[in-house]
Amino acid sequence: MQGIDLLKDAGRIRGEALQSVFELLEGICEGALVVDKDARVVWMSEKYAHKLGVRSAAEAVGHEVETIIPTSQMRAVVRTGMPILLDIMQFGAESFVVTRIPLKDKAGEVIGAIGLVIYDQLHSLKPLVSKFTRLQSALASAELKLSQERSAKYTLGSFVGNSAAAQEVKRLARRAAQIDATVLLLGETGTGKELLAQAIHASGPRAHKPFVGINVAAIPETLMEAEFFGAAPGAYSGMDRRGREGKFKLADGGTLFLDEIGDMPLPLQAKLLRVLQEHEFEPLGSNRMTKIDVRIIAATSIDLEKLVAEGRFRADLYYRLNVLSIPVPALRGRMEDLESLCQHLLDQIAQANGAPVREITPDAIALLRTRAWPGNIRELRNVLERVAMFSDDLRLTAASFQSALGGQGAESPASELALSYDAALSAFERRLISEALQHAGGKVAEAASALGMGRATLYKKLAVLGISTK
């Protein structure tokens, strides 16, 4: 009999202890609720109901817990039977520190779970919540900044100029934006190929996705594969031991701009070709393929056909890249745009430096027209920046540019021919085509016939050389 009494006392004491602990927890917590094995609310404290915006705890009973608390993890607790002892739960604009514990019967089967909100009473957790909130804010700010950095900064309106050459470039770029094919931009350094790549991306269906640019020529060959395709954890020692994402993965869904593609080594060209064909790649040190959806826009200032002939560029990759090619004319081939380009660049320089906008005079434009500009728009901007820096005048005259130009005056045809083979060839073609057009009365078809070339070919050369038919 004594043993039976002891068992009864133990059961009573256990029940009273559990009730006491439950009441204690409810008292020190900001809220509490209990759900059954189907995650339906069977009890909720009035304090918690008030905090959740429910008129009374009785109204919550019988509802699935997610209808009351959309972010609740109580269903996971009753499904797995595992507690979530400390977690931060979002409810609207508030953050709660919560504990979730499964409830089991004597057989060990889960019959429900209890959730306790302990945010306000455990003051030691307030710094944790505060730190969590600050980290959330910092993460959101960093993600926004990163998103902005990976978005296109230019549109087709940023490609300044109304010459025939500029208009043809814009026409081809608009066409490229409407299709999802690979684009190859051809032109000398400093002509604005990256600006065009961003403009094509911004005008197409991928505009809301990342734009990631990379200069192939600026990456050491030993780092190229990891830079493009990333590295699996453990592929490197030191800081990269956790792995890293490559540029292809960063551009997933958007556009990857490969500048100076002609400098890519042959082994990497083979891997790039596979990505273009199969839309997948294998990160360095990994045995798993990564699927991606990336549009490629490539650019080069080198004659890729010549590299193919020399065996330094894969012919199959060249054909894969050269789906839609856009020749970007040199500055000397679109001198009609020089004045508008100068004023546009001076506006940018003034805005960047917080200085007044300078005006450029006709005699200064005439002087600038005498130069061949081998560095193209990049070189022009450099000259304008130097003149704006050292001149106090708001009107920049020819005299303002004398020192910045190094005392060089007009270049004769002979000196132009001496610059380079390409410059000499462009000068010869410009004179030959201009004379043919003059004899044909401006009729392109007749001029093309006289020159022995197709009309489409002549139109392309007119655009590249900046020759107007008006």
C-alpha cells in the first residue's frame, strides 16, 4: 500500500510541477500558445493574442497556426519532434525571441507543441535582438548596393552622337537588345564598347537581372578559371578555403560582358565554348555541374579572324561569339559628333568635381578635329579633364588646349598615314568612298557598283567611317 501511495504522490507532484512550470513560463513570457499534432491552435494566452492583433485567445483556437502567425515554425516542431530552443521570429515589423518545444505522450509520440515568446522579459537577449536587427539592416543595405553595382548604368541615350556612324551603332544595338543572341562588339580601345554592352542589356528583357563585366586582359592567367567559374570549398587554401562564386554564377539570369576576349588563353576558350553550348560549367575543384542562364556580350580591339588564322583563337568559339557583330567606330571616324561629345564629357566632369560647367568654343573644336585620337573617347576625356583642371576660364578656347595637346597642331595626311596601318587604311577608304559617292550624286547603290562591293557592305563602311550620304 505504501508503494501505491508513493506512486500516486509522485504522479500528483509531477502534474503539479508541470502546471507550476507552465504557469511560471506563461508569467515571465510575453506570450504562449499550444498546438496539437496537426499544428492547430488549442490554447493561447490572452497576452499573446493581444500582441498578434487577435481580439481574444478563443478566436484563435481551432485555426491552423500559420493563419494566425504566418512565419510560425510550430508545424516543423510537431513534424520532426525536435525543439527549436532559441529563435528569432518576424511578425510584421517586430522581432520576437521564441522557444518551441514538442509535447509528447507517455509512449513518446508527439501530440503537439508549446511556443513561448520570451522577448521582453529576458533582458540579456535584448542586445542579441538589437544586433540581429542591425545586421539585417546592414545586409539589406549591402544587397541593395551590390544590386546597384551589378546593374547597367548606361542606356542607348548614353551613346552620344548623331552622325551616320553613331546612328548605325544605335540601330544595331537596338536590334541586339530585342534578341537573346550572343553579341560581339568590334572596335579600338576607348570607343565605348562597355557602355554599349550595358545599353544593350538595359534595353532588353534581362534588364532587371545582373550585368557583370570583366576585362579578360586584366586577369592573370593563373586566376582566370576561378575568376570565371568559381572554386569549390577546399579548392584553395587560405582565404578562399570556403569557396567562391565566379563571374558566370554572379551573372546568372543576366548578362556577362567579356571585354578583350581575344586575350583569353586557349584552354579557357574550350571551357567557355562548352558553357555557351551546354549552359553549364564545373567550378574549380568541384565534381558537380552548375546550370546557368547567361547572355554573353563580348568585345575585342584585336582582329579575331587574324588570331584564328594564327591558331591563337578557336575558330568554333569565334563563330559562336560572332552571331551578331557591331562595329564601334573610332573617334576619328565620327568627327561630326566631336562637339556634342566634348560638351557631354565636360558636363560629366563638372558634375563629378562639383565645378561649373565649361563651354567649348568653335576654335577649340577646330583644333581638336586635327588630331587622330588613337585613344578615342577615353583620350578625349583625359584631355578635357586636364584642361578643365588647369583653366580658370568658363569658356575653353583653342589656346586652352595647346599645353594639354603637347604643342601638336594639325596633322597632315602624311602624318596621319604615319600613325598606323589601320589609320592609313581608314583615311584611304574614307577618301575613296567619299569620291565615289560624289561621282554618284550621293546614290549609295551606284557608288557601291562603281567600287565593286555590295550595297550592304558599303552601308557598313559608311557607318564605321562616319561618312554621311546627305
